[in-house]
Amino acid sequence: MCCKADFSANATAIGKRAKAADKAIGILTVDGKAEPSLAQGATRVGVGSDKHLLIAAADALAARFARKAQ
């Protein structure tokens, strides 16, 4: 069974191998989670997705109108 520590160790090992082979590594993650990927050797980090951006915008809009209704 895989756990967070296994994933982190494997990601770091892959990052080192890719760097030695002069290859880029990319990953898609969510906001606030990019730093570990960069530390593990990722050279391209996509932060967020259409779904997460839509959810954040909808939450902000709902909060704005909730404040006006009070």
C-alpha cells in the first residue's frame, strides 16, 4: 500500500534521475501544493485546473452577494 512518504521519496528519486538525464518533469497540482513538487525536482508545475478556478470564482461571487443580502 502506498503512502505519502513513499510518493514523496519516489518523486524525489524521479526528479534526480530526470535532472541527470537533462529531462523536464511536469505535474499538475492545486494552489498551495506546488512547492513540494518544485523541491522534488519538477521543472514545470501547473497550478490549478478549470474546475478549481470555477469553484473559486463561484465561491467568491456567492460570498459577495451574501454580504450584500445582510
